[in-house]
Amino acid sequence: MLRKRIIFSLIYSDGYFMQSRNFRLQKVGNLNWLEKNYRFQSIAFALDELIVLNASKTEKNITEFAKTVSDLVNDVFIPIAAGGGIRTLEDAELLFNSGADKIVLNSLLFQDPNMVMKIIENYGSQSVVASVDCKLNLGSYEIFINNGTKKLDYDIQKYLIYLEELGVGEIYLNSIDRDGTGFGYDFDLIKIVEDITKLPLIIAGGAGNENHLAKGLQINKVSAVATANLFNFIGNSIPNARDYLLDNGLNLSNRVFDTLDLI
């Protein structure tokens, strides 16, 4: 059985990392500030993967974003997925060449499916993560693109089937309602998606403590739990959460032992 993963999501906007709540962004600091104040590099051993999302409200500068990804790769020795502002095969190539192991697509999935298929043809489905941002409205979940600003006229079942047909490898499922709240994942949304798609799920939006992570990891199709909450999950919180999850029998790799095996 494949090991499940703990992922930290970093939200990037115009040169800074951001704290997000319901997709409203607040500036936190640049990469140097993040390392100085939160010892991010030193907790990376407790993570399985890093996701970096470019949520710049202005025109997304893919070259500057790729430089940020490259700097992260130099300091953090875990797999990195990067996305936001990818419009062409060349954009994807730039991020891969900058050290990304996967790319995350959102708006492009709807706006240019032919380009998505070209990217998959070149890099493989395992290298492409589909980001799906959902919001509850009058009892139904709506899907948004463009940093959560544009609603799609797709019901969630048809959209997930569409993503499977495109050939993406994994879904990054984010609840706009729970984003940044620390109130826990939207398990009603996760249940709906789990029943529709065969694709593995990364769940995001709402994690505030290790119990939220544990509940998410116990779901069969959930391959990873993600958090972007800088203030709840920085310092010793991530290592402590991983220890708690391992102690409670969750199917995670023991990063300390795995690292020792490589020496």
C-alpha cells in the first residue's frame, strides 16, 4: 500500500508568501523572512511534499515565480509541486526545469484542455495535479477558477469526470469556505468527491490541528492532507503532528528512519 503524505502549501503573491482565509490574502513575508521567523527549512524533514501556488492578483510573472521555486528547491530537499499562471507548455517546462517535480493546474483545465493534454503527453499524468476550488451555495458545491473569482457552469460530478478524461494524475481539492479557518476539512465535500472519482485526492482547506490531519488520512481515496496555515503549523507543530499520526498508526513513512536508510 502506498504511503500517505503530509503536504505544506505555500501561497505566493508578487514576491511574498501569504496567509489565506476564504481566498482573501494577507502578506506574511518573503522567503528570507519565512526562514528567519519560522525555521521552515528545519521542519521540512517532517513533510512529504511542498506545494507552492502562485495566487498573484496582477498578471502572474512565471519567470519570477520559477526563480522562487528554484530557491526553495535549493533549501528544502523534498518533492515540490508548483502552479499558478501556467498557460503554455513552455511555462510548464520552466517550472520543471526550476526544480518542480509536479505542476498544479487550475484555470487552464477549463480554458485550454488541449494544452493540458499536451503537458500530460510530455511529462506524464503523474506530474500533473488538478486543483479544484469549491464553495458551498444553497446546498450544492460550486467550482471556481481564477483564484476563486470565476464560477464554472459545471456541476461537480461532470467536472470530476471531465478531469479524469483529461488524464490528470491527482486532485488537489480545496474548500474555499474552510480555507484558513482552522475548523477542519469539509468532509461532506470530500465524501461527494470520493464517491465520484477514481483519482487520488489531496485535501486542503481548514486543517488546524493533528486531529484534522488524522481524520483526513483515514479516508480511503485521500492520498495526502495539506495545510497552508502558517501560524498553526510552523515551529515544532509539523514534526509533533507527524509523530502523533505515526503513533496512532497512520500509514506515513517514518522520515527519520527513511533518511537514515539513505546514509
